Amino acid sequence: MAATSWSATIALCLAWSGLSSECIAASAEAAAGASPPAAHGAAPAASFRELKWDELVPKGWDPSKSFRARGAGIVSDADPRAWKLMKEFRVVLDNAPTVEGLDGSAIKVPGYVVPLETVRGELKEFLLVPYFGACIHTPPPPANQVIFVRAEKPVAGFRSMDTVWVSGILHATRQESFAGASGYLIDAVAVERYVGEPSVPSSR
């Protein structure tokens, strides 16, 4: 996991909810050219409901609320209080609550690949994250924004940070890995190259 500062950690947490699908769409064209096309699928995509990343977060959950107040007087990342708060904040993010009602749902969700286990160059297990660089160039998002993917069969043709659609059964099951904590697990029956509509610049 990449090292970061207190201010950067807070900024990441405040920003993640506005990312996901917009970020994926914005870089899908570039990512699609990063490695040869490949797909693995055993079930029709129509049988899976498309899931939005923000649906994985319980309504009203705001991990940064109390930390913003406690960090108000911290002006330097060298301040020992900043490191203490950052460690506490990381624990909160790694134990982020999940939406139990989604457990057992047949879903389809887009995201970025963070490889965990490969077999002869094929992906067997990986993390799915909502924005580029998560768990590799930047610290992991909250655990409820990280999905542990367990492929039915190893899939070929994908590399780190490639964009994919993952279809399968979602479980509200927490996992720990060297790349970060995940709040959900998908038993994937299909991992396919992400193809979406051209991105439209946000007016925000």
C-alpha cells in the first residue's frame, strides 16, 4: 500500500463517492488499449443487475465526519497528532460497514483490476476498485468500496488497472489481502473488458 499523509487520506475519503463510474468511463478507452482483448463468460449479462458503487455504502455513513473536527488544528503532516489520526482513520476505513441486503445478489459491476493471484499468467483472484490507482498508487478506498473477486475459472488478457465488468454473486464478506481490506466478495462467472458510453465532462 502506498504511503500517504493525513491530509491526503482525508481528501481521498471525501472524494471517493464522486468517482466510480465516471472515472471508469473517462479512462476506459485508454485502458482498453493497454492489453489484448479478452473475456471469460458463462452466463448472459442480462441475468445480472448493474450495480452502482455507491449502492455498496450504507446510507448516511460518513467516516470523515468526526475526523474532520479532530484534525481541524493540524496544519502539518509532521505533527504526531496527524499520524495518530491517520492510523485511527485507516482502521475505520478498513472496517467500513457493508449493505447486508445485497448479500447473495446477482450483480454486474465495472471497476479497475488489482491482481492478487495469477495462475500461468491468468487471473484467479483480484480486487475490483472504483477508481484508477487505488490500492497501488494510492491507499485503498474504504473496505465497502473494494470487492474481492474470485473467478470461476482463471481469466486471461488482463493486467493491473485494466477496466472490466465483473458479473456474479455478491457476498457481504470481509477479506484481507496484501493490497488492502475488502468488504465484499464476488464469485465471478464472467470477467469482461469494460465498454461504456463516451465520457461526458462533469459540470461539477
